[in-house]
Amino acid sequence: MRRATKRPGIHPTEITASGPVRTCVGCGSRKSQAELTRFVVGPQGGVVADRRRKLPGRGAYLCGAGCLTAALKRKALGRAFRGKAGQVDPSALGQAWE
């Protein structure tokens, strides 16, 4: 038996024709996974972009550079990684879209 969600018909891991749906941690918009950039905590403890979506661990998704700024301001990456992320370097993360 399934438990009722707060918003019927919407589930964070629902699969659409374009793939799984994820939420941007910067702006909160829901988009297909292919449209977002995935970030993970790397082996050295820093946050790195995961372009091939193959690195192990918990991922956080962002739409673009503007959302990166919002996520850093709100400290959303630290919450997304449950406190396991070390120091976040905004300039290194900003290069993910270049």
C-alpha cells in the first residue's frame, strides 16, 4: 500500500518521456535529469561536477550558474550533501558550465 504524498500526482523520482525528474537545489525548479548538471562530493572531500553521472555518492543538481550563486548563498549544497561536503570553491564549480 502506497502512502499518500503531499501533492498528489507528483513524485520526485517520477519518470517522464525525457527521463527521471530532479529538483535544482538553487532555484527549486523541477526538470528532467538530462537538463541539469550533477554535483557530488569527490574523493578529496570537495564538491565536483559529475558530467558523466557515474561518480558514486549522493548527487545535487543545478540548472545553471545563477542557481549556483543562489545555492551558495542559501548553503543548499551543504544540506544536499548532508554536511559531508568540505569547503566549496565557487570558481571551480562555475567552470562546469564553460
